[in-house]
Amino acid sequence: MSDKSFLDWPFFEDRHRALSAMLDDWATRNLADIDHSDTDNACREIVARLGRDGWLTHSAVDPDSPENPLDVRALCLIRETLARHDALADFAFAMQGLGTGALSLFGSAEQREWLRRSRKGEAITAFALTEPKSGSDVANMETTATREGDHYILNGEKTWISNGGIADLYTVFARTGEAPGARGLSAFVLPADTPGLDIAERLEVMAPHPLARLRFNNIKLPASALIGQPGQGFKIAMSVLDVFRSTVGAAALGMGRRALNEALNRASNRELFGGPLSDLQMVQGHLADMALDVDAAALLIYRAAWTKDQGAARVTREAAMAKLYATEAAQKIIDKAVQIHGGDGVKSGHPVEKLYREIRALRIYEGASDVQKIVIARQALEAASAS
């Protein structure tokens, strides 16, 4: 049983505590029988179940339903809970939000029809930002969208695109040339059946997820596919990532909690040298470090989420700290859990072995740890110069 005492912290309201309990129960009943042998089909099934039971209504806000405002604390709680149960379920939920975040924040009424389909689990979505030569350096993007009359012609390539190959809709960022660098980017809605969109390569990674390299070959997009205004692409991308960066930390936290739970159970039930493993002071030291890192990560994550929910326009510093610390800490927590399990910890299919493979990518995507350090340092320097 995972520790739930953190829900009593002042960051949360009764609705968050109720949400956490309901989702934990739902995940126990709905995720255990998912067949992971076919990753694509597993993702489709998870999205369908999440949509069927209403959980995807939290993935991205529908501006036409103002009674349900953005709630980053809820997003974080959902990702933490799903990641604790099944990392692929967390991935599926997160991509429904990331893929439609731009439509939620900047989309037209027509474009938001995709948002409604996504929230129901009827359409799988993707966020196509990364390119072979521009991962963290978004301003170096080479994909172009050239205006020709009432259309744009899209050419270029994207890579490491989550849900690539199974998505029904891609939010694509391309250079439209209003200004140099980041100021000359725009965002577009790209349905998967659009002529000229090729799945150039499916990418296999150590923790199976649907990933692909996309190629755009003279794709003709109507001007109505533009999200927001020309040249707003970088602003749109950063606005979406500003919301979701804290939730990446929450997913890492969920994996860390699961690893701690597995380690506590192992230490309590495994006998060594005539007593339980938990009697050994070295093991107790590992468990203490793990518990400390879990709570420290949770404090940073829910501080960032609470700050955003209080109306802060940007939480760049808070989200960067949360994402950096939580993902790095989870890596250490899971490594200690593997160590406590001994040989069983590296047995294929064991919960901590799967966590060991799943956690590594979180330190890279949506801003690698090294980039988060740059962001935090710049924020600190700016604050110091302004004081």
C-alpha cells in the first residue's frame, strides 16, 4: 500500500483527495489485465478505457466548459497514480494532454472538435516538436511551412515523436519565417490521414512505447490548420510544456513510490543471516534515503502545481526544479530497489526491473536534466539582478 499521508498537505483540497482514491481504485481494477505484448494495441486499449470512464477529461481543459478549469494538481496526481500502477498507462494519459494542449490553450472552435474526441478516448494525439537537429534547441528547427495563398506547404522531419504511428492527430511545429529563430515558428493541426505524411521509421527503445520518425513531403494544409497566430509557435509550445513539465516529475514520483513499496515489502519479507533483510543497517539506510527522496520530490512537484493553480502566468523555475529533482531522485530510488532485490531485481518482467527501464527516458524528454539546470540557473541570475 502506497503512503497517502502527503494528501493531507495544504497543497490539496478534498476534491484532490477524492480524485486520488477513485483513480487508485480504478487503476487496480482496469490496468492489471492490459496485454503489453503489443505496445500499440495496449496504448489504444488504455486510451479507450481512460476515455470511457472520464479520466481524459482531466488531460486537457475544454475552453467551452469553464466549469472545469485547468487543475495542474489533478494532472500531477493522475500521472503519479497511473505511473505507480503502469508506466504505459501514464504515458497514454499524458500524451492525450500534451497532444491537445495547444488546442486547449490556443485552438479555434473548429480545431477543438479534436480536443473533445481526444478527451473521450476516440482519437489518439501526438506532439510533434523534436527534430534530428533540434531536440532541446527548439529555435534550431528546420521543418518549414510555407504560405501559398490559402494553404501552407509543410516539409521536413520530426523524430522521437510519442504516439508516432498510432496517432490520429499531430500537433506540428514548423518554421514559417516571421522572424529569425524561435520567433519564426508556428503550430499546426495535422490529421494522420493527410496525404504526404509518412511514418519514416518506428523507433524501438528499452521500455517499449509507440515512437516514430515522421516525414512531411509537400503536405498541403489549409490556413485553418494554423493554431493561434503566425509566429506564435514557440510561445504555444512553451505554454504547453510549462503545464506538463511538472507532471513529468509526478510520473517519476509515481515510479519512485512503487519502487519504495516494492523495496519495503522485500526488506520486510526476505530473510538473511537469520532475520529479515530490514534488520540490516545498510538496508535501513537505503530505505531512509528512498523515503526522503520521495517526500522531497513530492514537495517540489506539488509546490509547482499549486503555484500554477493559484494563477501564476508561468512557473518556469518551479516546474524545472520539480522535473529535475523528481526524475533524478526516482532514478536513484529505483536503483536502490533493484539492489535490495538482488538477483530478482534484474529478472526480466520483475516490477523493479521494468521501473529501471521506464525511468531513464524521463530524465531526457520535455527538457533534459542538463537543460533544466540551465533554466534554473538563468532564473536565479535574473532574480538576483532584479533585486
